[in-house]
Amino acid sequence: LQFLYFIGEKEQGEMEKFIESLTALDIKVVAFDMDQTAVNQHSMGRMKKNEVHKFVANASVDFVKVVPELVKRGFLLAIATHSDVIEYTEEIPREEHLIGDDLVKHLLEALFPPHISAKFFTVAYNTSRRRDLVNPGKVHHMKLISNHYSMPFENLILFDDDERNIASTSSLVKCCHTNPKQGFKFADLR
């Protein structure tokens, strides 16, 4: 199941403006939160395998439209999520659920062809479940993304719906808040 969206003249203009703004900011790496950003709903950190198709169907239209264009133009991509495989338990078994990297991989492979989904670097790390008091919000995620791509922080941007993640991470990288009821929109880059 891969989504193809027609990009009308208005949407093309909005996408061009978004990409021009990224370029003007000297952004090289674009990172998206998964829940309520790349997807217009919250997975609660896990999805039952028999319900994951509903999650995929709620992907942000602007996310699905812009990712192939970002790849085409040489931007590096990442998903930074608090959904984490540490959350698999006897009550939430891997055989019945998708969590963390497993959920991100399923989402990206359902939305994009392999040559695009493979371009994403994923950090699926729950700071509270791992009792990480040193790296609040998405700090740990952005450090790993920066290291993976050998890219300085000033060349990274994070789109996230959680204002706490924005507040704790904005001193490290450029952050943009997304409306959790809409998911990622081109206009989120301000």
C-alpha cells in the first residue's frame, strides 16, 4: 500500500516555498516526529498489527508529498519518535504489536517505495521509559541523527507536535511545532 497524491499548483507552490525556506536556513537533515506529525494520530507507542493499516492511512498528506521531493533534492531524512521497542512486554507481545523501529519501518515501507523509505534514519527512543534524565525531549534523538549523518546541529530541523520536545530541543537544533490535530503541514516551517 503506497500513497500517490496529485500535487496541484497551489500545493506545488507551498511545497516549493517550504523547500526554499529549508535551503535558506541551510538545513541538510529534516527530522519528523512520528505520532501526530508524520501521521495525524497517536499510536500510543504501539499499534496492534491488525490495526496498523488505519494508522498508515492517517499519514499527513504534506508529509507523503514532500518526502520524495526532499530525497530528490538531496536532503537527509530522519524519524525521531518516543515509540520504543523497550515497550514490548508479555501483555504487548511483538507477535501482535508494532512498536518503535518496527512501527516506523512498517509505516515508511507502506507509504513509500523502497528507494525512498530506505533513506530514513530512525531513532526510536523513549527517554522516560529508559530513565534518561540527561537528554530531555528529543535531545538524544537529535544527537544520534547528527552523529549518523556527520552533520552539525545547525543543519538539522525537527518537526514535532509536542511543545515539551520543542522546548527541550530548540537550544540544540531548529524546531517547528506541528498542530497535533493536523499532523505535518508545509506551513509549520516559520
